[in-house]
Amino acid sequence: MSPDDPGKSVNPKGNDVETTELTAARSPRPRPRAATPTAPTSEEPEKAPVETADDTLDDTLENVLEEPTAEPKTPVRRPKKSSAPPAGHRLPIARLLIMLLVVALAGSAYAGHGWWKQQQLENAHTEAVTAARQLAVNFVSISAATVDADLARIAAGATGEFGDEFGRGMPGVREAVLTNKVQSVGTVLRAGLVSGDDDSAIVLVAIDATVSNVKAPDGRVSHYRMQLDLAKDDASGKWLVSKLQFVG
């Protein structure tokens, strides 16, 4: 380049140097700055201060000294709920119990009355069978030596139709017993109730009679089966024969 060129300068060492414009155009390189500490953000949690055993003990003593002593609490007893029904329901329940009791007593009384009636009926049947056995023995047990007493005993146990018939035939029976020198003794084999109620009964009686007379002085056994209709006399309470018939 020539020395006349105003935009250039001559390096004393003889090297070309850049123009002052190029020198001015170059800006100095910025120097690095030291990093300044930044405040912690919300994303990074702050570290809690570490408490020591002495700090904890001090806090505990302060709390004990500052807080008043708590009074012991007295347990409150709540009244127990009663299982009894309200007063408004007691009266209907009491009435119901009374009604049930009355019904039970009535049922017991009815059952007791029924049992008593059944017992009375069974007793009546037993008495009727016992009476039939004795009346049958009386009827076939007769002797010439005791004919009047025997006939009177038979008549005492007769009533109704049989009583009337025996009363009409008594003189003929007496004469036949005396004439034939009859000796008859009866023994009941068995007796059973056919039907009956409190004051009437029908009884079958099987009886043997050992009879001796002028034709059979050694005696012979006769077997009879009689049906006796009985009626209970209201005045004396005795069972009497109202009808007697031989059935086999």
C-alpha cells in the first residue's frame, strides 16, 4: 500500500496494521461475573432445624410450668334405659294377662268338670255291674227252708216291669219251692256292662246254679245267661232290676 493512503498506518516493524475503524469495530470481550446467590424457590423445601435433646427437654419443662394442672374428670353416669314398657302400654298388657288367666282357669275348670263327670260315670258303671252280679245270685239262690226270706230279698231288688211280674208270681214260686223241696245256690262266672249312664245300665251275667230237689237229690248244675236291665233308685241310691230275661 502507499503511504499516501489515509486509512492505513505504517507499523514501525514494517507490518501492515488494520485500520482504526476495524480496531474500533472490535469490542472488548466481556469479563465473566461471579455468580450471586439466589433465594431458594418454593420447589426446594427448606430444611427443618435439627432439635437436640436439650431443646426438647426445655420445651417440655416450659409446657409443664405454663399449663395449669388438669383436674381429674369425674365419669358421668347415664341413667340406664328401662326395659319395662311405657306406662301407656302397661294397662293393656295387664288386661291381656288377666284375660289369659281367666281363660286358662275356665279351661281348667271345664277340664276338671269333664274329668269329674267321667269319673262319676265310671263309678256308676262299676256299681251297676256289682249290683247285677248280686241280684243274679239272689234270683237263683232259693231254698225251701228259707223261702220267705229268699223271696223277700228278690222282691227288694226288683222294680218297674220285673217288680210287677215277680210280685204277681211270688205265691206260685213259693208253693213250687216248698213242694219240690228245692235247694239252689248260684255262683257268678262273669259279668259285663253292655251299656249304661249315670242312672241306668244293661248288664249280662253268666251264672251257674247247683240245684237239688225231690227228683235230683244229689243236685245238678245248671248254667244260665241272664240280661239284667238296671235302674238306680233316687231315694236309696241302690241299683234295682227293672227287667230280667234269660238269653242263653
